Amino acid sequence: MSHSSLMIDALKRQLKAKAVTYAELAKRIGLSEASVKRMFAQRSFTLERLEQILEAVGMDFAELVQAATDAPQLIAQLSYAQEQEIIGDTKLLIVAVASLNMIPLEEIVAVYKISEAEAVKYLLRLDKTGFLRLMPNNRVKLLVARTFSWIPNGPIQTWFRGEAYGDFLDARFAGEQEIMKLVSVMLSQRSTRALLERLKQVADEFSRQHQDDARLPYEQRHSLTFMLAARPWMPKAFQSLMR
């Protein structure tokens, strides 16, 4: 994670600790709430704006740096062996994914054929790997970075790819909460790099929205799977007719 991302994440934690909402912060610095939300979503601050925010919440730059430095070291990826362990036990995988989605233990037990004792056992295994911290009353604190991802072509991504081919893509994508766009273009290397960077930003925005909505009650959140894929590719039928 970049230094700027650590600073912004530390600032968000300080706002939460001081019970300063985006709406309240907007009033203090003379902006609209939408502008403040956009600023944090895009993670884009001028030095002047950052100083203004710090003054509004009663902090200085040195304190923010210290807060960022004191933040726990979050993991961005599991080891290959850890992924193999998770994918080898379907219930453990369910609990891991549910934890990433910030689903409380009682909802895991209510939705899946997993007892409370089993769920706690799996949470303890995930705690041991550093994936999360099991707190009192079976609450969970994730220890994974915002940019956490499964290993490319690793055990879990390979498993999900198989599920995507057989199930996820077997749909019309015509519902109100569904969309599929297959776009084939010809671009320069510069434009390709710019497009791929934009797609990464969209994935990051998707992840940040997930974290923001995690504050909502479970019944107000719904599962949504988002897949991005881009590579040089031509249908085999086209390739067969090439000279």
C-alpha cells in the first residue's frame, strides 16, 4: 500500500474515532457532503485541503503520520499453502468469503448449514493465519488490506474461475442489477495502459464502496459479484481464417 493510501486510511480512522461524519466534516470545511465523499473516494487531496481537514478535526500533520505508522500491518495476499487449506474445506471458504463481506457470525449460521461452533472454529483458523482477528462476542476485525486479492492463478482464483465458467456466466445478464459488456477494440500501447489503469481504479472504487456499505445492517446489503477481465484475444473462429 502506498504512503498516501496509508495516510488517507489513517485519516478515515481518525474521523471515525472522533465521530466526525462526512456531513459534519463538510460543514466544518465549507464543502458539500457529496464533495467530501468524492474526495475520499478518489483519494485525492491537495496539501492545503488536507491541512484544512486536520485543523477541522483538531489534529496536526505529525499526529496523522504517527497514526498511519501505528496502523497494523495488513496482509495483501495469503500464501499458496494457506489458499490450498481454505479451498480444501468448503465451509472454511464460506466463512472466509463471508468475513471479507463483513457478514456477522449469526448471519453465517442463519444462511448456511454451519453451526455456531463450526463457524467459531473456522474463524479461529482464519485468526491463526492473520486473515482476521476474532474479537469478544465473536465479532471479527479483518486484517487484510483494502487491496487484498487472491493469488493470480492460485488455488482459490482457479476454483472461482471454474465456477464462473460453469455458473456465473451462464445467465442472460438482463436483470435490473445485472450488466455484461463485451467490447472489442484496437488500441495503441499507451491507450491500453491507460484503460487497464482505469479498470484497476474501478475495482478499487468497488472495494471502497463495499467497505462504506459494511456499516449498513446485513438485511440492507445484497451479494453482487463483479468481474473485470481484459487481454489480447481473438475468437478461435477468427484465428482459423487468418493468413
